[in-house]
Amino acid sequence: MSFPLMTVGFGCIAIVLGMGRTLWWLETPWIGVVLALGIGSMALFCIVELHRTNPIIDLRWLTGRDMLIFAGALVAFRLLLSEQSVGVFGLFTVLNMQNDQLIPLFAVIGIVTFAATAVLSMIIKPQRVEIIHLTALILIAIGSWLDTHSTTLSRPEQFYVSQALIGAASGLFLPPAMLNGFMKALARGPQYILSFLAVFLTTQSLGGLLGSAIFSTFVALREQFHSNVLAQGITLLDPVVVQRIQAYGGAYGRVLTDPTQRNTQGLTLLTQSLTQQSWVLAYNDLFLLIFYGAIAAAAALLLHLGLRVLGSARVSTAPVPAT
């Protein structure tokens, strides 16, 4: 019973995360029905597994402190790495960039990711996992900060450095996470490997969908905000606005002889330009949000390392009881 229930639960949640942004969360009733079905299936799955003598997936171990921290770190990284899939490539869609124009950028990302993984294979050790993850967070923060300066004139060539940093961070993140998780599972016994794989694959697949859903919704809301702000500054009483409408309408001078029609077309082009500008500003807000998220995650990791070092120092300096 467990795997069908888990499959239905994860499938329903994936459908909700994938379609919620497109159909909007509160506007489509069947999204709520599918979400309820997913939650109910996962609840039944947990009930079945908790009452097994030999559970297929040990939920008690997965909800322990160490595994919750591990799963939270995996989800946090997946959310931050959505800067590339949701943020930058969503921005290129707004800027009407086609796939063939993005081939050099994809090549740079692929080469840097492979190089980062190759270098990592030579230096990776269990005691270096946190330092490697801290390095990846710093790279994500720098890359997302560089992307916050995007404009409607930005082109893929201007994202080589930032996306190379994000690609290197993705190459540095996954192998140490798998190493850390496998060590935790093997320390408990081979039967826990399946539980580890379940939490690892779940955090990667649903984490990516969750990042896409959250950040796409954030961008849509910020676009509405910037669109309203920009629209408030557009008035036909402003000579600059009138001049811009006439400039846009002049592009139709050879096919439209009526000045009123030219001005109408110019106003349409101005509205389209404002919409594009509002989307770019919204994506800049997203990049800034990811920057702050990466900084917060790095600070939390440093705090965790500091507390662990402090705890080790206390243990080493504790007096040895007399025999």
C-alpha cells in the first residue's frame, strides 16, 4: 500500500505546484481538490509506515533532528538554485530571447558546472562538506547580486559571469550532499539507504517545483506592483510621454497616414514597453530576494559551524572525573 499512496500524494502535490501559478492558486477549484487528495494520500502513507514492524521508509529516523536539518538544507539549495531556471531564463523569455540566442550561455554554464564537479572530486572529504556548501552559497549570492542590475537592454553575454557562478555552485552542492546523506544512512544500517534516497529525491524534485511555484508567483505579484507604479506616471499631459508616443507611432508613418491611428499604435507600443519594463523590475526583485536568501543561509551555516566548534571545545576542556 505504501508506494501507491506515496505516488499519488507526491503526484498530486506536483500537479498543484506545477499548475497553481499558471491557473492561479485561488481561482481554480480543482487545484484545491487535488491538493486535498495529495495531503490525504501522504497522511495515509505515514499512518501505514508508522505501524509497520519493518517500515519501508523509516519516518521516525527521517523526522529526527539531523535528517530534518539535512532535508531543510537540500530544499534551501534547490530553492536558491531556481535563480537560474526560473529567474534568468524567465527574464530572457520576457526579453524575447530565443533558444538559439542562449546556446553560448548554456555552453558556459555546462563547462563551468563540469569543471566545478571535476575539481570537487579531487578535494571532497566528509569533514569539508560544510565548507564546500558555504562556498556554493557565497557563489549563489554573488551571482544573484550581479543579476539584480538587469535592464530591458540586457543580453545573454552580460550573464556569463553570474550564471557561471551559479553553475559552479550547483556543481559544488550535489556531491557533498549525497556523501553526507549516504554516510548518515550507512551509519544506521544498509536498510536506511532506501529512506535516504526517498528524502533526497523528494527534496530535489518537489524542491525544484516548489521553487518554481514560489518564485513565479512572487514575480507575478511584483510585476503587478511595478506595472501600477509605472502606469501612474503615464499621462498625456506630460510632454515627454507625448513625444515618446509620437516617436513610437513614427514607425508606422509609411503605412498609416492618419495621425490619430499612428498615435494609437504608438500608445500601444508604449504600453508594451512599460509591461516589459515592469517584468524586468520584478525579476530584479527576485534576484535580490535570492541574494538575501543565500546570505541568510550562509549565516545560518556559519552559526551551525560555530556552535559545533564551541561544543567540541567544551567537551575537550571538560575535566576528566577521578577514578
